Amino acid sequence: MIRLLDSGVQTEYAVRALACLAKRGEGAIVTVKELAQEADVSVNFLYTIFKDLEQHGLVHAHRGRDRGFSLTRPPSQISYLDILNACEGQIEKKQCLLDHRVLCDSSHPCAAHEAWNSLREMAERQLSKVTLDQIVTKNPPWEQVRAK
């Protein structure tokens, strides 16, 4: 069975850790080790993820005595699409749905080009509407798992 818009484990862990960071409140600086424990993620893997998140401007690294990471903007201004793009890269727009070896565009469209292009654009619009503050407040799935 194929899952539509299946993101990788890196995105899943990033969302969990960023949600934990967001719960700490605006301006909170938290170490990766603390976030890894809260989010039930490997510390080493989370460091790698946070490097990507920092490169994409979602978190800021603090050095020195108050080391750790903080969000660069309020959770209401960080979308799931922002996190997905930071962890997985942008949603591919040029690959043909019918043959991934071929680039597909409006000048050389395949039979599914218009439908596939519309679906990608709609997915991006919808994913950009889901914000980190919504993720934190609307019963995160990883908390359901922990409760069982």
C-alpha cells in the first residue's frame, strides 16, 4: 500500500522536538539532549536534524553558558511545510508522475501533468496552513502513544 505525502522519520522527529521546544514558551533555550529525552529521539540524530533546521532558519543555536536552541519565530509562524522542506527538501515539481526518469513541464506535459501539478500545489497550500502551535495544542500523536 502506498501512503500519500509520506514524510520521513527525520521530519517526524523534527516535529516532535520542535513541539517540545515550542511548549517551553517564547524565547526558551533548550539543549538537544533535553529535547531528545522529551521527544524520545536519539540525541545524535536530533543534532543532525537541528543543523538542518538551523540552516533553514527555523531555530537559532546559542553557544556558551546558555547553550541550546530556540525558535527563530513564534510557533504560529512556523508551518509543517517549513519543517518538511527543512528536513526533506522541497516537494519535487519537475519529475513526471508516470516516469520519474523524465522531467515533466507545461511545454512537454504527460497525460497526468495537470492533475499531478494541481495536487502538489494543493498539498503545499494545505501543509502551510498547519502551524507548530496547532501541532502542540491539538493532541499530538506521540503523546497518545506515550499514554498507552
